[in-house]
Amino acid sequence: MIQLNDRRRDRHGAIFITALGIIVILTGLLLAFAQQMRTEALAAANRLSYAQADAIERGAEAWVLAQVESSRPDAIILTQTNAEAIPVGDGHFWLLQPNSTSDSTYTYGLVDEASKLNLNTSSAKRLQNLPNMTQAIADAIQDWRSPAGSATSDGAESSYYQGVQPPFEGYSAKNAAYETVEELLLVRDVTPQLLHGSDLNQDGVISDRESRLGGGLGTSFGNSNFTTRGWFNDLTVYTNEPNTTAAGVKRANVNDPNGVALQKVLTESISAARATAIIARIRPPGRRPSAQFPNIGAFYIASGMTADEFKKVVDQITTSAAANVQGLVNVNTAPREVLMCLNGLTDSDADALIAQRQNANSTNIGWVFSTLATPKAAAISGQITARSYQYTADIVAVAGDGRSFKRVRIGVDALSLPARIVYRRELTSLGWPLPAALHDELRHRSAGAS
């Protein structure tokens, strides 16, 4: 009887242990399944969040196109249009805009490409005025785009590039126009540090972390704080504008020997008597002009017009028969570094332009002739404009739950309508570009929603 009870207890114990084991296994499976479901739910939420960020970024592109089309060619209006935390559904987007006087301040808005030097039209002499630019690098930049066989004294041709070591195997000089500013990294002696400085994530702001990681690059880029961002924000490949008035009317060519169009402009804008006097002064009766005017500043000096008279006609005249003019710098928006690359300008000249342009006519460069000495204004008159038709937008789109963001830089050309995107570069992999405090706020929002 005792043995029977012992066997029963052993059998019950075995059953209990087996049941307990099954419970443990089922519990483990349940926990694993729950963890897998939680992981899948988080992954699904992240995928949804990224899809939302992507949709917001596309919405931002449409917003940019609409803004440019509605206000072109007034770069002052467009660059000052609010572009901080613009709502799209539950999310928002920002347009990063480098601050022209500080590399530690976040600003937001469209970037005027005409505020920069055009790599395809600027001579090595002009490029050499950029901070930390050497004659050898400036010459190499010009040679890269120039026809083969036209190398400058200190430049580089295919014979140099074919001997380049990895990571770039030997290659030939392009000898054609630049298509992007980043293409400079193929040019001899141009390094990422020279192009972007300490701005590792290319957001226009040098953070403390970037200063540390940059190995002290900030001090090697001169005394001005904002030069630590390198050349990228001062260069472009896009600037192009119609050789017409702000109203789209064909300009009168002052070099046209016929002179009918010029006479009409002068008569309608000033007076018939003054028009006759000005024409007689630049083209004495019975004599052909000895030389063509290289720019409208030279015409102004020769014409004997007053500054007020010139302001009335400056947008209606030209020295070129070309339908479009490339590479002009918008004197209303250009930063100091770019202004200093214009012919013969000094620090005090740049200061005067920056101070005076606050009240300038946004579509007319006549005010420059009242701000600078006449010879200096004339010298830069063929290099400047007051209108812009190309812009870039550095878009940061964030989903409503803060889980995901997307960053894309686009280039927009509004030379003809509708405006179109001519450049797009994905920059999300460079990391979070907005203030760290905003990142923390978005992360907390996401955690609270989980």
C-alpha cells in the first residue's frame, strides 16, 4: 500500500513538473511573441513616421516652387519669407539659411543663388579674393571648366589629374562647365575642409561638437567667425537672368549704332531734349564711336547724365545683345565675402553697400552709383544685378510624432515659368541639422506618444 502511494506521488510529481515546464515554455513563447509584436509595432510606427516625413518634404518642395513663382525676381522678399516650422498636416518643415554674419546662429529661409559667385563665369582673379583662396587653387578652378589647352600659369590639366592616387583613380580634367559646387572636390588641392570648413553637416551653423571634431579649423580660417564654413555658401553654378527690364521688356543696347531704341528710352524716361543731348555726347554727329562701352557704368560716365537721371534708365539699358546674362551677383543679397570679390572693392566699400541696400530699390542697381564713387560703381556695373531667378532650399521635414526626419537640398530655376527643380541632393545621412533643444523636444513628444 505504501509503495502504491509512493508511485502515485512520483507520478503526480512528474505530471506537475511537466506541466510547470510547459507553462514556462508557453510563458517564454508568449513573452517572445509579445516582444516581437512590440518590435514590429515600433518598426511599423517608424516606417509610417518616415513616410510622413517624406510626404512633408515633398510638400515643402511644392511650397518652395509656389513662393519662387509668386515673388520672382525679388530676392529680398523671398529670402526674408518666414520658413521656420511651417506646418504640413501634423508635421513641420524648416528651410535652413546660412546667417551671413554669424556661424553660430540659426536662420531660416530660401537662399538666393545670385548672392554667390558663379563658378562658370568668375575669373581666377575674382575667386582669389575668397577667404583662404590661393592663386594656384583659383587657377585650377578656372582650368577645370576651361577648354583643354588653355591652362593658366598655376592651374592644372589632365596631365595632373591622370596621376591622382586613390580614392580617386586617375581621371581627365572636365574642360566643361561645372554642374554642381560639390564638383570642386575633384579639382586639385580643393579639400572638404576648404569647401565646407568645420560645418560637417552643412547646416550653416558651427556647433561646439563640429568645432572640436574639425580639429581647430575655425582658427585657421581667419578672424571672422563665419569664414569657418568654407566656400560652399559663397559659390554657385546656376545664376542666369533675362536681359530685359523688370517688366520683361527688351532692353536698349547702348552699343547699337542705330541708337533708335536708346533714344526712345531716354526720351520717355527723362525728356526729349536731354535724350538728344546725351546721344550727341556719346555719338558726336558725323563720327562713329571709337569703342563700344564695356558696361553700363562706362556709358553713364560718358553720357554726362546725373545720378537721378541714370536711376530712371539703368534697368532699361544694356551693353549686350545676348538674350540672357549669366553670373551676375545680386548686390542686394550678397554677403561681404562675395562683395569683396567684385572689381576693386575695399572693406569700406562693402560696408557702404551693405548699409545702404536696406533702403535700396529691389529691382534696380541705380542706388549703387549713389553709394560708391562713380569709377568704382562703373567698374562693378557689369558684374551686378538687383534681380534673382534661381534659389536653393535646404529642407528639413519632421513627422508629427517626431520619430523621423528627412533633409533634402533642392535648386529651383524660375528663369521661365513654371519654376522647376534642377538639383536635388539627399542630406539626411549627415544627421540632425536643427538646434539640439528642438531635437530633444521632438524626442520627448515621440516618447509621450508611444
